[in-house]
Amino acid sequence: MVDYFLYNERLGIPIPYFHQDWDDYSKEIQQAVLFHWEKIRGRIPDRIAELEDHINSKQALLSNEENFNKSCELNSEIAELASIINDLWLWYRTHQDISEKIHM
């Protein structure tokens, strides 16, 4: 499946990457890709929970931080983690219809 997915450092998961149009792949390849994606997709909520734990830790630090510059840095890090979570939910929801194709 290495040919059909690229690891995204920011998201922490492999995401689909195709070299040609989906319909140009054989049905067998499509089914294998869909099955692999469904396994990756199933791990997205765990990845989100991991990032939420990081956010909670940073928020705890932020609540006790008196240095303005450090507070700004923590806020920026929290915002970036929240953005990653948002993108992961988009991947999770946008490709929800793929799981329906697997079971057809």
C-alpha cells in the first residue's frame, strides 16, 4: 500500500495519494486501498485523543504561566494542535462514504 498512501507528518497518519485517476485502478487494487484506508481511518479517533491530551497539558501549563511570551507560545501550540484535530476530523468524515463502498 506504500504506492497509494503518504505519511503526513503533521497529521501523524498516512493519507491517500494516487498517481492516476481512481477509476483507472483495477477493482482489486481499489478494494485493497479501501480496506487499508478503513484501517487507517479507524485509528483517527485515537490520534485525536492523543492530541487532545497534549492540548490539555498545554492548557494546564498556560493557566499557571506568568510570562507573556511563553503564554503566546503555548497559545500558538494549542491552536496548531486544534488545527490538526480539525483536519483529522475532516479526513475522517470526508471519507466516511469510502467505508460504505467496502461493504457493497
